Amino acid sequence: MKTIMDPSEGHSATHTATQPHPFWVMVRKEIAGHIRSWRFLVLLLLILLTFWGSISVAMSNIREVLGNVKDPDHLFLYLKLLTTTEGTLPPFHVFLNFLGPILGISLGFDAINSEQQNGTLTRIMAQPVYRDNLLLAKFVSALTLVGSLLLTLSLLMIGGGILITGVLIEAEEVFRIIGFTILCTVYVGFWLGLSIFLSILFKQASTSALTAIGIWLFFTVFYQIIINLVAKAFMPGANELAQMELFQYNDLFLNLLRLAPSQLFTDATTTLLMPSVRSLGPLTMEQMAGAIPSPLPLKESLMIVWPQVSGLIAATTLCFAAAYYLFMRREIRG
Amino acid sequence: MNHPIIELKRLTKRYRDFKAVNELDLTVTKGEIFGLLGPNGAGKTTTILMMMGLTEPSSGTAHICGFNATKDPISVKRLVGYMPDSVGFYDTMTALENLMYVGELNGIPREEVEERALATMELVGLYGDAIHKKTAAYSRGMKQRLGLAEVLIKDPEVIILDEPTLGIDPSGVKEFLTLIVRLSREKGLTVLLSSHHLHQVQQVCDRVGIFVKGELLAEGNIDTLSNRLFAEKSYEIEIGLVNGIDLPWKDETEMLQMETVQRVTVEDRIIGITSSADVTPDIVRFFVQKGYDVNSVHKKEYGLEEIYEKYFENNITENIDQ
């Protein structure tokens, strides 16, 4: 009785290890639920297969790639493992561009509405826990899973690479790969946030799943087509434009494309995994003058991708804030 | 010990133009079993949700154990166990895991939680195999019991049960209600249960509130309710005769001259008499003296069913009038 009556419990950070905060109880339960589910197993297999496929393709080509002296990145063995392809299979980071959304959507599309359908939501909300804790627990648990999965894969790749090639990894490569992992997690987080938001919005899990997939398809397929159409319709012929104007138009359309999260992800991963990428937009000859085609240091690469990363984080936060807004004052009815 | 545990003041919930609950005032004292009785859609569940802080009232306040349910729902939820009308569990987890999860959410330390969960399950009558069974394989009655166990594991002061007997078979209902009464008496729990099953409410509740279209029409124990309701109608006596009577009945005027008799209805072999006092012996004597062959005498008494029906009848006619 005492533990229940104690009002300080839940507000203070001084809780003992034997009495975890309800939030962590929820996170633990969510993670256990995900791991035991078939859904996660299928996703895991999917990711493992693509990872194995793209890495083995890269492995078989690695000798040629490393021997290519013209490529300024040819010394980064492990980054090359992640980005090399011979054309049959896209490299892992491109795969993740569309696997990430699937991962995020499938872990979140029924977060709230399935609980409501099963009648568990009312029960949980009748316990002394804050409402936002449930949302946050759903988000944190799925993201923890995805993060640790990706980190494990990266570490496996590094370990495997060291075993097979005998080449030691450099600190910069480690940081870049960890950065890449974090970026992927944030990207999955965006889709997770979006699908949790949709799971609150729609009462049926299938509706929210379909809507999430629809949004994803729109951004990966149709958005680019629409932007291209608009560009063709509005841009005067290239001959009539001065070079600066052409650049401005180009910039505008690139920025429009960057409203799609997948574009942000592609930009950011490319820069992180290919150190020689120095700009994500067009460069003039004047800007390029005197530049040596050499890899950029990690800090410079990070500077380039920073807008993309913060854009992704902002989009994730937006989804999450919308989910909060919908959920916090809604009537919980079974 | 007579201070109110549940105190609702002018509690109102509007959904656009529709008033689900209209200026409800209700007080339940400690240790009482209160039955909220009403048809489907009367606003029972909405009222309960407002008490649990699961939905916000449009106006008015709900205080449970002294805490405002809208502003401080966490404190209320620590002390109140709520069982919704459709109990659902995480089907991939066993019953014990489900119960332990709720226990932990209530801040029961991890080393204690299993022990307490097992004790609570025994209390509600779940033993043996049932403990480690997945809840997906549970029957409705077992789920209801597990729901009660979950309400009790937090050691509440108040338990609120929304349609607790829905979907269980009659013997199960009886057992379940006896269990609730026993627990309430043993632990001094205050119980609020909602139902549209008057018989069940009649069996267990100390006090009943009749709730129709968002308004509490009457409140009190069953005697006071029937007295208040049938004050003007009082007694109805039905006399059954062996032979039918020709209409108009020749003795009707004489019958009406009797003191207290208000109305006489004749329907072939059955004569209904309404009177403001219990004059059954006089009426029987009257019939015998007139030489009628009295076959049966039936004095109507009002139970909850009549009370309930009367309210709903009025309700229905009002609807038609509108």
C-alpha cells in the first residue's frame, strides 16, 4: 500500500533499481512484445538478407575498387564496403532508403489503434501513468530496437571485414559508420513517428498502414515526378537563361526535392559514406577552382549534412508533436 | 466514516449538441455498493470515464477520494481500480504476465510483484493452468476474473466496474457478484458498478441510481425508490374470475363507491382495481358477497423491474411525443 500511496514516486529521479519508473516498465514490455512478434522476425530477415547481399557483392568487387587510384575515396575500405556496387544490387545505404520506411511504418502503424481495438488502451490508461509515457514508450522501444539492430549490423560488417581482408579500420571510418547508423535510426524514427501519429488518427490499423505506405510511395515515386513536371513547365529554355539564373532555378528545385525525407536521407548518407562529396548542390567553376579532389575530413562532411540531419529531426519532432496533440486530450474509450 | 468518496457536482458532458451527461450530482460514501442503472447509451460509461479522468467534462467537477479527476487523474488512478466494459489483454502474454505488468505500472517493486499477482489471482478464483495460459485462450468469464484481479492488485480504495456482468452466463454472474460483495465487505471497498441488468443490481447494491438520457432520475435504495415512484398509484389488485362479465359491468359504480378505490378496469375475466390503500380483503369480500366465483387474487408489488420499466416507459413515450 505504501508504494502506491507515495506521491513522490514517478516525479523524482531518486527511484531505486527495484522499482523502475512506469515508463521503463512500458519500454521493456514493448521491446519484449516486438521481439516476440512474427512481424519483427520477418523484418529482421529482410534486413539481414539485403545486408548480406549488398555486402557480399561489395566484397567480391573490393579489390578492383581499392585499386582504382583515380577515386579519392579508394583508401576507405569499410566505407567502400557499404557503398560499392557492380550494378546488380544497390548498395546497402540505398536499400535502407526504402527499407527504413518499411521498418518504421511496420513497427508503428498499429501502436495505438490496436491497443484500442483490443481494449487494452483503456486498461493501461486507468493505471497511474502519464498518457505521454505510453506514446514515448512506443517510440523509444521501437527506435531502440532499430538502433541496436543497425549498430549490430555495422559492427558485424566491420568485424567481418577485418577478418576477411586483414585491414584495420581507421578511426574516421568508425565515426562515419556510427554517424551513418545514427542517421539511419533518425530516418526510421521519422517514419515511426509518422506511423504512430497515423495510428492515433485512424481507428483501424489497416487504414493507418495504408496511409503511411501511401505517403511513403508519394515521396519516393510521385514527388520527384511532380517536381520534374513543374520544373519543365515553369523553367524557360536553358538557352535563354544566364548561368546564374540557371543555378538559381536548379537550387530552387533541389530544395523542393529536399522536402522529401528520402532525399534528405540520400543526401546525408552519400556525404557521410563518400568523403569526397563536397557539395550537395551544383558548384560553379569558380568555386571548384583550386580544389584538390581529395576526401573531406569528417568535420567538413558533417557540416555539409547538418541541414539534412536537422531537417530529418525536425520532421520527426513534428510528427511526434502532432501525435501528442491528438492523444493527450482525446477521450479514451474501449 | 460517512464522508463522500465519490462526489460529482453538476457534471456535464456535451458532444456537440448532444448532452451525454447532464448536470449530474451524485455522492457515494465509503464502503457503499452503488449501482448505476440505465439502458444502453444513457451516459453511464461517459460518467465513469469522467470520474477516471479519461475524458474531460464540459462543465462540473468529479472528485474521487478528494482528488479532482480532471486535474489530477494520476492521484485518482492510484486509488481507483477501473474495469472497462470490454476487458482486453495482451494476447501474446500469459495471464500472470499481464497482471504483473499492471502491477509494475502501479509501482509494485519487481521482487514483490509476482507474489502479489499470484495471491490476487487466487483471490478471484484463477488457479492452476489458468495462471500460465495465454489470455487469448481465456473465456469471457475468466477474462472478467482476470480484470477484477487487475483492479485489485493495486490495493484500491474504490473500484469502478462498467457492465461487469456483460456476456457471462447466469451462474457465472452470480458467482462474480458474490465475489464483489465479499471483497467489498472484507476490505471496506467502495464499489460503483454500472449495469443495464436490474436483477443483478438488485442483488448486490446498497443503493441504486437510475440513469436515463444523461440524467439521474431517481436515487436511493430500492424501497425508497418504489415508494417515491408509486406514491400516487400505490396498490393494484387483480381479481380473476371463473366466468366472464358482460360489459358494462353492473357493479362497477358500487365498487367505485368504496373508499380509497380510484379506478376499475374490466377485461373479460380479469378485473383490475387501483386503490390508494391496501384494501384487498374488502375487495375479495365484496366479490364473494355479490356471488362471483373468485379464481385468483393478485396483489402487485413493485420491485426494481417495475421501477425500471416505468422510467423507461416514460422515457419512450417522451421520445414519441417529441
